[in-house]
Amino acid sequence: MTVLDTHPAAASLDFLSLELTARCQFTCPGQCYAEAGPAQGHGTMTVEDWHRLVDEAVVLGAGTVQLIGGEPTLHPAFTELVEHTLRVGLAVRVHSNLYRVRAEHWRLFEDSRVNVATSYYSDIAAEHDAITGRAGSHTATRAAIVEAACRGVNLRVAIVDHGNGQRAEQARAEMEVLGVTATVDRVRAVGRAAGGLVPSTSSLCGRCAHGKAAVLPDGRVAPCEIGRFLATGNVRQTPLATVLASSEWERARASVPARVSADPCAPDCAPSGDTCGPSKGDPCGPMDD
């Protein structure tokens, strides 16, 4: 789709997250912020649109592009988008449920410029499967985590704790035994986890839009994936730089309370080696930017 030729004020970006699809093998009935599932589609963004955004990220000074969903590996252009992002000199972060990893994806994940993040919920299969809404998901994801560790993949695991006695800490201990870095986050009241209530910025860690942006499957731009309810602008009609330089974007950014210390937001902050990592003694501190 043709994008308007405008000349925005200078904007900068460190990290761009591309939510390629809302399709996922899981439903995560009490959690999914994207409300993804097996019957969802890939959105209205074209492959050309995604390629253009990667190129725009380079111009804006980004160092990393994250591919997320839904389950990003289900997008038909996933492999070519990873390869294109690496080709233009950016690091790649993939957030995958690791439920089904194809041989070509293992090849991508083994690249030292690629980091992989996944979610894990319990050391008990039944509890994990109840959270994902898919029987057998624990067995498949755990096996892929073990495989990733054996292959030397740069992998981090986010354990999202729903409370009510969930074995989150036991799951983290299990990951440590496997030699995998894992962090525990609380479930955020966004998407299905909001229970029908209007989401609040109190669910966010406070670093949203500070050198970061997320593009949703319909082209809207959000401060982060979890802060999708603050989305503004659309890159199908407007260059990303124009959106980031707009007064609407600044209002969205300003609406997120800045906190010197806060819990990390998975999948972005906690499992991915980003600057926001309280579990590593490095607080989420947007005021330090």
C-alpha cells in the first residue's frame, strides 16, 4: 500500500516490535493480551508493509526488531522477514510459544544475532495446558526449550504467574536446572486478562514508548504490545517516523505513568535481555533515559 510522502520531525527508535499475526495454536483464555487464537487471521498488513517497516527501523536508529504474535512463526512470511531484518544489520528477537518448531526455524534461531523468548507456566503439565487452552502444549514447549538449550539458542523464558497457587516459582527452578534463564511476571489486566474491563495504564511497567514502539497486525502503532489500548496512527497510511513525531503519540507516551521501579512486562522486558530487568537488579526506570 502506498504511504503518504510526509516530512516529520526527527524521531528515534531503539526497539521495534512487529506483531505479525493474531493466529496462534493456543487460546490462553485467562491471559492473552492480543486475544489470539487458531481462528484468528494475519491482519491487514502486507508482506511489503512489514519489509518497509524493517527498513524504516534502520533509518530511525533501531538496533533490534522483535517478531511476535499470536504466534509469529505461523505467518507465511516469517522466515523471509527474519532474514531481511538480519540482512539490513538489525538484531532479531522472536517471541514464540515453541509449540511447533520447523527445521527452517531452528536454523534461524541458531543464528547468534537472533534471540528467542517463550512463555512457560508450570512444571505440571495439566496446569500449563489449562493456561494455554491446549492439551499437550506443556510437553511440546518443554521439549523445544530443551532442544533450544542443546542447540545453543539464545533463549529466555517468561513465566507469567496468574496467582491462585500456580507453580510459577517451581517452573522457574525447573528452567534453571535446564540451564535456561527464566523470569516471573504477573499477568497483566489487558486483553482476555482484563475480564471485560477497560484496561488501565497501571498494568504497564512505565517504559512504554521510551525508544520503543509496537506495530499491530492492522498497522496501528502502540507504545508496546501490552499497551495496545493506547494505539495511535497507522503505518499503512503514514510513515512510522510521522506517527512517532505526532502529538497523538506524545499524548499516548505521556499517559503512561513513569516509575523508577516496577515489575517487568513480559514478553518485552523480562525475557529478552532488554534494559528493563528488575529480576536482574536493573529496575524499569524510564526516568533514567
